[in-house]
Amino acid sequence: EAAQWAIGQLHPVGELPFSILQDEGFDADTYIDIFDGGPTVQAPLASLRSVRLAREVQVHAEAGGPRHWQLLVRPTRANFAAVLAEAGERITPADAPALDARVGERLLATPLQAQEQA
């Protein structure tokens, strides 16, 4: 009986990650995870907050605008990379040295704040 009750229930350790996924736009569904019996989530790609708010940015030599945490992505398949960076509206190579981005290169940027851009 206890095992039947546990199927589909969220383990307390998973509450924070589960809520983060829901904030991103994922919805709990009726499926259960085959490995731990917990709930699963799913969402159409276009409905995810980070995808909806992603914008193409060009790397500049000089920074500009208020700085905030963003996910910066080099979207090319051959050398895909993604990093979290505190950067302004004008992204510079120094904002995300791990990307090794060059001035003029185009990246995708998604803000990490909960509020959505107008």
C-alpha cells in the first residue's frame, strides 16, 4: 500500500528542481518516471520562458547597459557552448571568456530574471 501511494509523488529532495522546471514553463503530466516512480514534466519547446525570451545579440568591443544574469549561447552545432554570465545589453568577449566569443559574432542571450521583457 505504501509503495502504491508513493508512485507519482514528488520526493522532497526534488521539490526545488521541480518548481524551477514549472517556473520555466514545464507542466506535470500523467506519466511517471520509470526509474524512481516520480512525476515527469513536459512542454512544447516554444512555450519555455528561456526560449521565448531568447534574443540574438552581437558581441561588441565595449559594454553597455545595466548588467544582469543571462544565459549566453553560441548556437552553432559545430562549437555549441552555453554559459551563465553577468552582462549588459551589449555583450563583450570579457563577459563570458569561456565562450571565447569574438567581436561581431552573434550569440543568443536569455535573461534569468523571473520578469519577462516587454
